[in-house]
Amino acid sequence: MEKGEISRIGKRYSLKIILEAVGLAESGIPRQEIRERFGLGTTTLSEWLRLYGSEEYHRNKRKVYSKTEKRAVVNAVNNGLSVREAQVAYGLKCSRIVRDWIRQSEAEKFDLCEVVEPMAKNNKKEQEPEDVSALRRELELAKLKIEALNTLIDVAEDQLKIDIRKKSGARRSSK
């Protein structure tokens, strides 16, 4: 391999081509268009930008915030910090980001709240015995637990990319 070339899964790209692709990306041309033009894989251009991108590119690159970081900012605002103070304290570019996160947080809280219908009516004719109403409450709690566990399994399967639930018709393992 000659000096100034990079080998990547059997393909060779000269430093001139790499710098041209990086320059196009920094100038604002969509990455998909650049990948098609040079026949690049999905991560190749990102890797080139990471390695050969200008300092200005790295300075202005959009930062991705985790949910934990977003919650910390929202909690700070909820505990008395102004939106502007939170922006400055956490080094965010604009206060609109903080307001968006607050709205998202409120929407999540709203989604988690569920309206529960009264279990027993005030009608004396239709009142249930105390043990029946206790069983109904336990049944509702059990349903909520099952739903929470199913959600937990779905998230684990999605994040870990493995099947956790038993498939129908699966055979027992022989020990």
C-alpha cells in the first residue's frame, strides 16, 4: 500500500479522496449523497469525519444528550433554576433546548398517568362486599405488574438483541 492510502475491507481510498469527501460533508452536502458518490459504507464517512474533520467541524458538531442528562437539566429547572440559568450551567447552546426537554418530560409524565374509574359505585344496591373489592384491587395491581414486566422484557429484547420469551412449540431441553 502506498503512502497516503487507507485500506478498508479490500478498498483503497487515497488521502485526496478522503479529504474531498470530508470537505463536502463539512460544507453541508447530505452524507447519503456523499456515500453514494464515493461508494462508501454507512460508517466509513463518519469515521473519516472523526479522523480528518477540521477543528471547526468538531467544535460545532451536534452533541447528543442522554436521557439522564436531560432529566438532570429538567430537575434543575423544576427545583428553582431558571431556563436561562440551566442553559448556562449545563453549557447548552440555546434555551429552546431546555424548554423542549421540559415539554417532553411533562408529556412523559402525562403518558404515565392513567385515569382510573371508581371501582365501586356510590349506589348502596350495587356495593360489593369488602373482600370482593379487595380482590378486584389485587387483580388490577397484578395486571399492572404483568404489563410492566412485559414492557421490561420488550425493552430487554430490543436492547440486547436476544429472544427472551419462549417460542410456541419449543421443545424442552434434555438435561
